[in-house]
Amino acid sequence: MFKSAKHFTLIIVLAVSLFLSLGSGPASAGINQWTQIYNGLTGTDVEAVAIDPATPTTIYAGINDVFRSTDGGNNWTQFNNGLPGTWISALVIDPVTPTTIYAGTWKGVFRSTDSGNNWIQVNNGLTDLIVRVLAIDTAMIYAGTNYDGVFRSTDNGNSWTQVSNGLTDTHVNALAIDPVTPTTLYAGTNYAGVFRSTDSGNNWTQVNNGLTYTGLGDLAIDPVTPTTLYA
């Protein structure tokens, strides 16, 4: 199975996420130390992690199903009701209603409104069901796909519109939304580097000056200085 450059093992991704969000919480081993936490996981090949913004001890991990921990990652419970048993490549949590979670899979997008207990498929308008990355703000959800670029939903995932005008590479591995100006977002592609949109994805412009390698696996925006972007 082909996996993106965002493909990580649990010991790296979850430890970093927990350290940044929980500090000295129950699963943190301290500065310059790592703790492997996988009790209850049926695998440790984790592609996606999401932390509840309201309750940071609640964490979700995506493998071939979605797992939830409510104790900072010490113990995990599998939740797959409604999921098709495919690879979970992305997880995002609604920042306004954290009980609502979206999963990007190799069979499209799935939504849970009860903290992962139950899932429904929300693919209306998606022409490419291999969803590699999701990004969300308070008004919109974006999906980066394997072949057809970026899609946008303004109704909680019920319908999707393709917004790929200007993308010369429609294999999208990464998405990042400016936290101060959410109409500005960035897409990282497999061959053509970084693209920027200033109109919520309607149009994209390539912004690669200085990049010596244009096959990108991830993007991150500095939350304090959103003009600083890391690829």
C-alpha cells in the first residue's frame, strides 16, 4: 500500500503531539524523553492524530480504524461503527463543536457527531475518494485528494465543491489554514511544491521561491506569526 510522506509511527507523532499539548500530562515522559503509548491499539502504524481542543487529554488516532484515548494516550478504545475498514489518513476536530470529528480515508470523508462512537460517509461532490489530508476552520472544511486537488465544504461535509483552479499538481499531501486570516490557505503537492490561495481555495498561486525540493509531505503555520510557514 502506498503511503504519503506524512506516514508516521505512533512513538514519534503521538509523543510530539502530547508533549506540545499536554506538557507534563499523564503520558508525557519529560523533556528529551519518549514514552511509547499503545495500550488498546490494534496496530502502531499511525497516520493521523487529533487532539480535542476543549479536553486535551482526549486524543484520536487513525490506523485502519479510529481509536480514542481519554487519558492522555495511556489507554485506547477502537471506534469503527460506520467506518468501512479502510486506511485513516487524516483526522480533524470541529473547533466549535469538538464532539464532531472528520476522518479522511481511502474511501472518502466520514463524519462523527458523537466523539467517534458512530460514523457516516459524507462524500457528496467528491470525485476522488482517496483523501490524503483535511483542514478545518470555523466555517469551512477542506479536503486534499490524491488525484483531483482540493475540495471545500461549507455545510459540515454534507456537500463538496472542487476548488483547484491554478493547481498544476492536483496530488495534494498537505493543507494549512492561516489562523488569523482563514481565507488564506496553503497546499503542499507531490511534485509542484507549495500553492497559496487568498480566497478560500477558489484560486491558487504557486509560491516556491527558495524551495530546493518540491515534493512536500506536510505544512505548518506559526500560530504566533502566521506569515511564517514551514514545509
